Amino acid sequence: MMKNQKSIILELKDVTRDFTQAGETINALKKTNLVVKEGEFIAIVGPSGSGKSTFLTIAGGLQNPSTGLVTVHGTDITKLSVKNLSKVRLSEVGFILQASNLVPYLSVEKQLILIDKVTKRKTNERKIHTLFKTLGIEKLAKKYPSDLSGGEQQRAAIAKALYGTSSLILADEPTASLDTKRAIEVVKLLVKETKERNKATIMVTHDERLLKYCDAIYEMHDGVIAKR
């Protein structure tokens, strides 16, 4: 590979997603092609129901497309067994979903330590402390998800995604429950991690104030994605 040539982390080729509702076929995602390389932080904007969340779940292997290929680091995840797909999601994809995706019976701190146990790596207490401090949740380390507000759960989920080994971060409205100051801090942190650790991040957002931090902006309307 040539020097400074960035590798492709995520690629969607002719991806569609259809489903049937009340006997009618709904084209939730029309033919989509997208390439995201390491170090890229992109945003997807568009009205509710335009296909943004469908796009994210397909990109992360949470659901299969009706047609097309989805590759993560060159591996077509649409062809993987359930077991191997789970391995890819665990090692390569970090999700920040509107539902916080936290394990209910683990404290905030142990949510991150669980990643180390599963991936058989040593716990990086310094990084955990830095993430918690940056996200303003250092006093919540011993608390459980049920003890947290929606915004606190969101920040814990962000810490979990950034602590993992994932090269691809998929964030669905990651700042929806945060005030403006904290929202900007969170996006700056996501950008920093993306650039410094050669990750790729896709952020779905309705907040136009955050778009200036992105490398590229895509708009979705009626299942069609296009670069702004």
C-alpha cells in the first residue's frame, strides 16, 4: 500500500432493504453505495423515517440487506455465520445506539471491563478514567444503568464504544440526550478517537451545529443517501 493511502474500513455495494407491511412492500433502503476509510468522520442527516437507522443496523451487521454486499475490513459480513458475525461485531464495530445498549446487571465501570474479558486483553484503567472524566461520568463508575438518567446512559454507552477495539463506530443520535456544551465535547472526542486511532465513524444526527466537525455529510430521503 502506498504511503498515506488510507484503507477502507466499511463498504456498501448496491445495498437495499425491503420489508412487507400490511401486504405492501416498503423500500426502507434503496440501492446504496458508500465507502468509508480510516480516519473519516461522516454524518448522515435526514428526516425521521428516511432510512438512517436502517442504514446503520445494516452497516453494523444487526440486520442483513435484501440485496448487496456489506464489507468490514474486506470481509463480506452478509455471508458470515451467526457466530462469526458476532465476533466481527464484537471486535470491529462499536455501537452507540439511542437505546444505550448497556448490560443491565453490570456497573458502568464493569461494562468496559467486560470487553477486556471477552477479548482477553489487559484492562487499561488509565483510559477508563480518562474517558469517564472527559464524558463527565467519573462519579457514576459504580452505578448501574437503572440508576442513570437517559443522558448518563448515553455517555456510558459512548465510553463503552470508545474503549473497545472497534475500527468502525456507528452512532445513532449520540448527543440527543445531552446539552449543547456536552454534545460538542462528545463529538470532539469522537473525532479525536477517529483520527488518532484510524477508526471510521458514522454519526446519524439532527443537530446541524455538529456538522462542522465532520469530514463529509450525507443526506437521506426516502431510503436514498446522497452526499451534500
